[in-house]
Amino acid sequence: MKVREFWLNSKQEVIVKIVREILLLFKVEVVADETADYAGLSVENRVIPGEPLRVSTRMVLKDFHGAKHIYVRSSKRQPDEREAAGIHRMIKRNLYDIFREELGEPAAPWGILHGVRPTKIVHRWIRSHLTEHEIMHRLLDDYRASPGKAELITHMAFRQLPFLETSDEKTVSIYVGIPFCMTRCLYCSFPSNLLPTEDKLRDFLEILRKDIAAARESVERYGFHVQNIYVGGGTPTSLPDIFFAEMLEMVYNAFYEPHIVEFTVEAGRPDSMSEAKIACMKRFGVTRVSVNPQTMQERTLRRIGRHHTPEDIVRMFRALREAGSFQINMDLILGLPGETVEDVADTMEQVLALQPDDITLHALALKRGSRLKMNLEAYELPGDDETRRMSETAMRYIADAGMQPYYLYRQGYMSGQLENIGCCRKGAEGMYNIQIMGERQTILGIGGAFQDGGVVFGLVAEVHHEGGV
């Protein structure tokens, strides 16, 4: 739907944001040319005091002949909702219902659940002693989630409980960001950079050494216990062998303890891997490695800027398996340019033949700053319905392989209005993944960004544990 003018009876930033979310969900655009379908669209939200508190939403569409089409919906706050949160939810649900019931727009898989971590809502209800049935009903009714998504995150949240309960206010995880890659992928918007000269890498490692020391001092000062270490990026293994070994040794010496549950390195892509790096990871106690093909379709790999083949991925995977007892995660992306459901099925068959421990399915997200976003007209992207069929196909393969979902998160502008979801064999759950998405543990993030002319680097401590420092 395209409208010439849009009006909202509030300038509050959060109200503007949540109304915009619903308009984006149903692809409403404000245009200043003759392509507009309506002369104007207005939204008026009114809070009605009382017990329970209610919100009434009035939406008006004005056509070019002066006729007005008026739609009204009302919702009530739940007894356990904070007032502000309840008002925001009711505004979103009212608008969602108008578009669905009055204008005939298709349902969205997640309804009005737009947050990054939807399982957090379920965990809050679990702590309030709601039953599984009551939680499912709240997701369906309060948030208009589809039955499939409501069941997914409800079961997932209960599955996560024993992992989340391993953490307390003194338990932390460590994230080390290495902001370099061999090439920049078409869809990438991360603050990563092509691998610089050795002189600049030396500068980077010297600053990294100081920040690791500062983080270690914080761990000791507050009496923290490190549960997980995660080295991500970028692509950490894009570092030359000698620099990679130096970086990993610094991390190991600062944070590794016998009770560490998980030590992960994102290896990413085969053009960054070597026998020396595999031996280094084994020597310094790495337990989990990410191998991220994104797809096993060679034409797509070339299109997205990857300088390797599916056969290279297979060789890298087998080398890791032969080297030791690493758990191996593989990342795939659904909705890549030019791909079909049949391509996804072929990719799943090739990946599952390797018997990875964990597969994360990402829905393509169109992010500002990516080459893809800036040149959309040059690429043929699968539509939302096609991407959803891709997801359904991939999840059937996951289920047939005996894997089950254990964590997920969402981003803006995701193809098919889907999610990123991690699935694994029993016993291969990624503890760090569960903890960072649960936001009930402190994560000490040692992050870096590289710019022309020098290094921009600094320690960032993200406090996620309830009542933490």
C-alpha cells in the first residue's frame, strides 16, 4: 500500500517506532508521486483509564475523492503488564488487527513480536509460574503469533532452563571480536574490514593485548567465573597463522580455566583455514568451531563474494573432524539472491551428510551498509513466501536428522519475516548462544574496529545478568 501523506497523533519516539514497525510489516510506503493508492493515512491512539486500562486505535484511509474509510480497534492491558509496555503492545495489536481483519493483509509468522529475543517473554512468564498452555495462549492472543512460532519458542524456552540456571551474578562469558575478513560478502553490514598489512596487524594485536589485560583485571577484581569464551568477528581465522596463534594464546592465558564450559572460534570459511590454525585451536583448548558455508551452491558463493567452493568446505570440515574432538557448527542463509527451495534442499543434503553437531539457519537480513542493500535492483531476491518455503524445507531436514531448535533471535528487515534459529543434536547445545540470547549473564566484550589511518579499539563490558555489576 502507498499513501501520499501519513499522520500520527503522537511525536513520542517509542510510539512513532512501534507504529512504523506495523506499517513496515504490511509494506506501507509514503510516496510523493502518482503511484499512491490513497491520499492519506492517519493513526490516532487513545489511552482509556480504568481497570483494566485500555487503548483505542482509530485508523483512517482517505481516498483521492475525499471519502474516508474508518477502522477502530480496542485492547485491554493484561494484569501482569507494566503500564507503558501494555500500551505499546495494545497499539501494535490494534493496528495489526485492522490490517489483517479490515484490509485483508496476510498474517505475519511472528505477529507483533518484533524484538530480537522473543524467548525472553516466555522466560518471564515461566518465572511467573504460567503453564505451557497459558503461555501458548498469551502468545497467540496478546501477540498474534502463529501457532507454529508460539509452540517453537515455548518449547525452546523450557529447553533452555537448565542451561540458564548454570549462571549466577558472578558467572560471565568473554567475547573477543576480530574485525577482519578475507573478502566482504555481499550482504555483510558488520564493522569488519579486509585484512590489512602486517604492520597494522601488529598495532592491532598490541592494543588487543592491553584490552585483554584490562578485562582480565576486571574478572579478578569482581571475582567473576568465566563460563564461556567466544572468539568472533569478522573472521578470526583470516589472521595469518603467526598472528592467529599469538591472539589465541593471549585469550587462553587471560581467561582459560579448567571449568570452562565452552571455547568457541568462528573459523568461517575455508580460504582462511590452515593446518597450523587447527593445531593451534587444539593446543589452546578450543571446544567448538563454526564453519559457515552459507550455501553449498557454487554459483551463489561466487555471487555473494566468497572465494571458495563447496568442496573446499567439505575438506575444511573433515580436517577439523580428523584433528580432534571439536563440536562443529555450520551457518546457512535462507533467501540468498537467485536461490530456490530446490537449492536449499540440495544444500541441506550436502551439509547434513557431513553430520555437523549444530546448524544455524539465518534468514537473509537487508542491512544498511551492505552492498546488497545499496544495489537491490541488481539482484533477484526470493520473495517472502518463497523464503518461508525454504525455511520449512530446511526445518524438515533438521527434524529428519534428529536435531532440535535450541536458540533463536530476530533482526530487522529479515526475509520472510523469519528468524535466525540454531538447531543441534542432543548434548551439542551452544552454551554461549543460549546465555547471550537469554540476557541473564554478564558478557565482557573485547571488541575492535579498524579504520584507515589507525586502530579504533576498546573494551566494552555488556552487563546482561539481572542484578549484575
